[in-house]
Amino acid sequence: MIFNSSRSMYNVLHNYLEFFEEESCGQCTPCRVGCQQLLKGIEAIKRGEQSHKYLNDLLRLAETMKLTAKCGLGQSVANSFSSIVENFREEMIY
Amino acid sequence: MSEKMINLVIDGKKAAVPEGTTLLEAAKIQNVKIPTLCHHEDLCIAGNCRVCVVEVDGWRVLPAACATPAMNRMKVYTNSPQVRRARKDVLALLVSEHSNQCTTCYRSTNCELQDLAAEYNIDNEIYINLLKKEDFVIDRSSWAIEKDNSKCIRCQRCVRTCTELQKVNALDVINKGADMKVTTFFDNPMNEVVCTTCGQCINRCPTGALTERRYIDEIWEAIGDPEKHVVVQTAPAVRVALGEMLGYEPGVRVTGKMVSALKHLGFDSVLDTDFAADLTIMEEAHELLDRLKRKLVDGEDIPIPMMTSCSPGWIKFIEHMYPDYLAHVSSCKSPQQMFGALAKTYYAERIGVDPKNIVSVSVMPCSAKKYEANRREMNDSGYQDIDLVCTTRELGHMIRQSGINFKEIKNSKFDKFMGESTGAGVIFGATGGVMEAALRTAYEVVTGREVPFDGLNIMPIRGLEGVREAKVKLENVLPEYSFLEGIELRVAIAHGLTNAFQVMEEIVIGDSPYHFIEIMACPSGCIGGGGQPIPTNEEIRKKRAEAIYTEDEKMQIRKSHENPEVIRLYKEFLGKPLGEVSHRLLHTKYTRRERA
């Protein structure tokens, strides 16, 4: 997917995660709780309530979601999350 | 071997399991325990907690062991770094949506989430706590069941219990994503929805989200009040399960120790619900014969089959679901309520205590009994017949609080007037027990001879199949029962409300061949009741049932009509079964209730 360089990747990710949190059916733990944690997590880091190291915990969580979620929705959250966080880490923090 | 075998490798060891075995079961055969939360042996597979994930060679994802069948040439790893990390993450996620106030939780030390969190060292809160203020509002509207959403981990065991085992559907899932939760119809309070209060959801809840409403403090207060004479009755199924709360294996009978412990707790009199069970049999067996006579001889339009009324969960079920068929239900009160009505009349008179100073406590394997005791009509003694009901679990807690060493305590006997029981009263605790006890008495009343089964054990109606049936031919009957000569008495037994539903549907379409049907709301009867120690599964319930039948065999008297205290009660107080006093104190009416 291609975004203009003027776009905030934090907002793009935030938008993605809001979508996933909303669209998760809520049945399995990794997707239901994981989506909420990823969204709340990047918000907390942005607000300075969590250290930037917390991003590493979230990356690991996204990986677990990819491996353990019951269906394709939960398994695919990590695709956008990991790609954006790994390539635009500074945008998540500042 | 006719069964097709599957060959696979689990943790480097070769295994051969029958086709259809799940990875969870296959690992168990190899002595490897895979942790589970949403999985329960009594329920269908859900695969939604994802705690049981394992690694399979060549698979892109980690499948849930509970929901994946073993396949040929599979290489499974149950303890790889990837699996351990995933399980720990999933547990940490569950902890983040669960109230972490373990010290103030009733289920603390008996909680599957707590156990796994300890096992996997979830020793700090990695993730942000997601609980909102409104999650902490506890629903205490029901007399029997408390619901605390802050402790729910959405495993849906309660939902599956209510749907599959009980067909009641009081609990279900609403919303999706972050808002998904387990709740009632329109999120209404528990006392306003169609809930039978059977408590089976409590027995299967892995955490403290569903618990019985507790009356431990009120009971201690009554015991401590010098003005009050506190009597306690204990149900038959309590004595074969209480041990599980106090360090014994399932299936150990602790009757004598339980009586000693209750005396130690400070109850003024320790009596036995089994006595009232014998009394119930006297009334119910005579009611059945009376119904048959009125139908066959007098030609009255009497509803047959007659159905038992001992299980308050079942009573609430039929009141909601089949209000047009309430006339089929025996008018006899349950043993608990018969006992309650007598405790504040007959018993009070015998010991010379003003009934207003009697506090009647009952220890039940049941949460629905809490509801039953609070039914508006249950005050025929002039007072509320039963004041406080506690479950087997609550009694276990009280005994622990009292500090006595339960394992070392000596056996004692129940107190006088309403403490004597027979084997027939004891087996009330298992499915089929009421029927067996009733047949032992009814057959003898009609023919003057014992039931024609070896050692009084009516084996065809024992067991744990959902619906069972039996026939007893009545021959050479006594002259006053000549209308029953040659009749084959047909009986059926159902336990679990899904099975009750099946039996009811036969009656609705007018196709029920039976004369008498026993129904218990809970799977396996009272031994699997909603107030019994947690965990529960078929193996545990089988052990409790065996213990019940052993208790019966060890009894000197095994027929209700031979209980000396029951005989004395009829002689001195009640007159005869179905008599005027019996009718006033021991029989009741039912209420039509809404279906939604």
C-alpha cells in the first residue's frame, strides 16, 4: 500500500487498529484483547505514559496474534502493525 | 483392531491414537498436560481461549490442541519456545481484561486462570489493564447466583452449559470486538430473566465471574446469637462431595466427620435432609397411587405421568417453559422445604422452643435451593420455613474458617427427631435415586412384598445416561390395590434440563408411555449440583454416585416407610400420608411464569 510522505504513519496505524478492534468478533483471546492492547499501547506511547521500549512488547504481541488467532482477521493484524512500527518507529514515539 | 489408528510424533515420541482423537487427548495419553481454559469435558469444543496452542511441523500458525484432530505423520511440539511464548502472551492478555483483585475473590485458590498465571509466571502486568468502571458492578439481584463481569474471561463455558446441558439460554454473548461480553437477555438483571438458578454455569466457570450468592456471614451471626436455636439439615449429596473441599479425593464419604464438624461450628442441632427425603417418598409414593386410583377406578381426568418435584431448578424450568403442564408435577414439596415446615412446627413443639427463635439452615449441593427457600409460598409453618441456605462449597469454607482439623475429627451421629434416615433417603442425591426409593416403597405398599430386585438395588434405573426407563410388573397385589393387578408400571428418569426437555416434548405430543418420571435439573442429579465443589466432570460425578450407593448399602434400613422417626412422625403429628396436616405443611402449588 502506498502513502504520501506527508501522511502521519501513526494516524494510519491508529486507523487500522481502530478498524481491527471494531471488526474483531471477540471470540478468541489474541484478537479480542490483542487489538485493544495494540491500539491502547500506541496511544499510551504517544502520550508518553509508556516507554518507547513498550513498542517491542507490542511487536512481540503482534507476532503472537499472527500465530494464535483463530481466523485470518486476527492473524493479519501483525502485517500492518509490524511493517509500520518497524519502518516508522520514530513516528510512533514523537 | 477395527478402529483406524493415527501415527504421529509428540515431543519427539512416537504415538498411535484412534482416529478422531484431538491433540489435547493425544498428549494426555503421552502424559503431557496441555493447559486449557475454555475447554470442558462436559461441553462441546470452542477453541476460543487459545491457551492450548501447540506447534506443528510445517504449519504456518499454532493450532489449538483442543480443536485439532491428530493426523498421520504430524510432528507436534507442546513445549517449544514459540509455544511457551505464545501461551504466556495469551495468558497475559486474559489477565489484562480480568480483575486482578485475587485476595478479595471467593474463588481464590480454586481459579483456573490464577493457577495458569502462576504456572506461567505472569508475575507483572505486561499489558495495560482494560477494565472500565462499569465492569465492576456486580449483579446481586438473584437469590442464588452472583455475576461479576470484571472477572469474566469470555471463555463461554457458562454459555455452552446453559445452552447445551440445560437448554435454558439464560446467558449468551452480545456485541463484538472490545465490547463483546457474556450477559443475559437485554442485559437484564439475573432475577428478571429466564434462569432456573441451577448453578451449572458456576460449576464450569474457570474464574470467579459466576458464584453462588453467599450466606456465610448470616449463618455465623445466627450461630453466635444466644437467643436463637439454630438447626441445620444436610442434603444427601453433600456428604459424598464435602471431602473434596477439605483435602480428600472425590468419592470419599465423610458423613460422620461432617456431623462432628457442624456440631463444632456451633449449630444447636444437626439434622438430616435424608429424613425429609424419606418423608417425601411416603407422600410422593402415596400421591402416585392416589393419582392412579383416581384415573383408573374413578375415571377422573388426572394428569399422568406424574413428575417429581424435588429439584427446584427443574420446577423453575417447567414453570417458565411448560406452564400448561404444571398439573403433572407432584404437589409434594422438596425434602428441604418439608424439613423447613416441620422444623418450625413438629420439631419446635418436641424440643419446647418458640418457633420464632428457630433459625433453620440447610446445607445443599444446589444454588436453586437458595431461590426455593425464598419463594413467597414457602411459609406454611407461619414463618419463613427455611431461613438460610448454603452450598457444599460454603460449608467447606466455614469448616476451614473454624480451624478444626477435619481429617482428624471423629465421627458423630445426627441428632434426634429429624435426624434418622434410610438408604432410600441417601440415594436421593444421585439421578434415579428418587425413583428407586419411591419404587421400593410403592411396590411394597401395593403388593406387601419387597421390590423384585437383588438386594433392593434397582439396577436398570441407575447409571448416567441422559434418559433411562424401566418397567415393574405389579402382580398378586393386596386387595385394596386390585385395580393395579397385572399393570406394568412404566417409569423414566431424566437428568440435565436438555434431557428433561426431551421427556416433556413426549408429554406435549401425547406420546409419553410412562406413569412416573423423575427429573433432576443437574447432570447426574444432586451429586453434580450447582453448589458442589469445583471442578466437576463425569469421572468425579461417577465417584460421588458410587459413594452414594455404598452409603445406601451400608445402611441397616433401606426403605423409607421403615424409617422409625418417619413412622413416629405420622403417628404423633401427621396422621397419614396425604392427610390434612400433610396437605397443609408438606404440599405446595406452582406458579405460571413468563417464557421471556
